[in-house]
Amino acid sequence: MKKIGILGGGQLALMMLPSIQKLGFHSVVLDQSGASTEQLADTFISGNFASKEDCLKLADCDVVTFEIENISLEGLKELSTKTMVHPSPSVLETIQNKGIQKQFLKSCDVPTSDFKVEKLTSSSNFQNKVVKLTTGGYDGKGVWIPKNNDIPSEFLNQDCVIEEKVSIAKELAVVCSRSTLGEIKTYEMVEMVMDPDLNLLDYQINPATVNHSIQDEAQGYLKTIADKLNYVGTLACEFFLDTEGKLWVNELAPRVHNSGHNTIESAPTSQFENHIRAIAGLELGETLPAKSSLTMNLIGTGSSGPAKMKGTDTLPENVFVHLYNKKESRPGRKMGHLTILGQGEELLKLKNQMKNLIQITGEPK
């Protein structure tokens, strides 16, 4: 095996590239010009991953993977007749549409909130509900927590999953990697703290402050899901822990995931390397023992425009900054992340210092 193809050239593909190089493979990335990986992939192909025809431009790769769900399913299916594709098109078909994903979770007999799928109208009932677009959501977009029946325009007349709201005490996540032989390596459960204004991750703590039985329960659910999907690659599962101590499966991500970014520094083998190992048919690397860490998103603030960063000139040796090579900063846009290694209160103290110190804004054009 020589060529690893990736549909999508954003930050997740960017963080796969070092592992592809480390393992001696050649990276081939397909995305539109200006993507984060354009100048860094071994081969960059300009194209639209939502186009069936463009997906087929990776047919001469030895194996193809993806970093985003919003790709052409038909393209991925046809591509799989010409080369190996991991995760498989059937996995994407199950997870890409949140309605189908919820039905699958119910079939796995794992706890997930009750739901219905319907096209939203002004007469829809949203009392004690969470509303999600069935397709196309990312980074907090495509999710609406109603406070009244004034439907946002992007949801009106669209197919949506309407879920029963869970009384959330903690938001948690577990990432695993599963090989072509069915070997599974699981990472420590992390605790996620969301930004209530942006509805995306503010920071996550590794390991989560939960008892071992909760972590064991979550890992059991994730193994059941991965085996039923016959999954190959890295898979993330988001959970809710409710106020009565019950665990609920929220959503799946069929790819490397924000909740596993800490593994670059905290784990013996990162989620990115284990994803490449899995899809290439290699033995998986160890995920434990892990170091305690805090990972924080770096979000664009102020004006939109060419990205300008300050505050990274002198950082403590236990702080690691990862920038996503995005040329333009916008308010609320993920521009990178940082991971801090340490313990307890020290992590939160340093996080607050870094949040005040590091700023990414757009320079006026």
C-alpha cells in the first residue's frame, strides 16, 4: 500500500498528514483550492467532494477515507468498486442522515433519546424538544434548541430530527479505532464543555470526571456500535450523562473528531495515527496509559479578514498549539486548538490564561 486518499482537505485531514508521512505513505487530498492541506499534502487534487464525478478522481489510491460527512454518497459507493474505502459507504449512509443514524442507534439497543423525523411547519410542536437538520449540520450549525415556536428560516420546511430533550449533567465522548480484523482500541472518556453562544466545544478535559462504571458502560456501547457497523477507522461517540446518572448516546461521527484532538499529546498513539493504521490494514497502536490534559478550541473573534494571531510567542512547555492553516478568520470560526498537559486546577488556570493571551482576528482587507 502506497497512496492514502482523503476526501476533504480541512483541519482533520491536515492532522492526518503527519501520520501518513510517519507510516511511509503518500497522501492524496481532494478539496477545493484554498483548503488547509493544499500546500501540505503530497498530492492535492482540486475538486468538490460533494460531486460524484470528482470523488472518482481518487480511484488510483490504495485506500480512500474522508474527513467530513457531507460528501457524495453515490460517489463513495462507486469509488468503493474501484478501490478500498474506509469507513465504508454503508457506514456513511447510516450516519450521514441523522434520522437514519437515530434509527440505527435504536436497533443497537443502546440508550438514545426518543425522536421523530418530520418536515418542519409552523404547526410543529417543539415543547421540551431539540431540533436537528437531518443533513448538513456541523460545528454547532444545524441544531436548534427552541425557546418558542419561531422557527429559524434554515429549519422551516426542512426534514429534521425532533428529539426529546435530556436533562444534561455532563457532555461526554469516547473515541475508538477499529482495524480491518476487528481489533478495537478505545481512548479514555473525555468531558466536553460547550460554548453556549456558539453551540460548539469550548474545551474538553481528559479524563472525564466520572466513575469507572460510566466509562465501562460507554465503551461497551461504542464496541457494540462499531462491531454492528463492521467499522474500519476511527469512530467517535458523543454521550449525555443526565441529572439522574443515566448515560445516553447522542451522536456518532464516522471520522477523527474534535473530542480526540488531545490524543496527539496525551495518548501513546493519536486518533489520527490509529485511523491511518486501521484503514491501511496495520496493527493498531496503544491508546493507554494516557496523560491528563485539557484541549481548548481557538476561535476567531473581532473582524472577518486575513487571519492574524497574537499571544503565541512565548508559551509554557506543557502547552501545544495546533493551527488549522485557515487563511481567513471569522467570528465563531474554529481556527485551531491548544492542548495543555497537567493536573486538575492547574489545567483550568492555564486554560483561562491562554484564552486571554491568544487571540485570532481578521485584519481588515
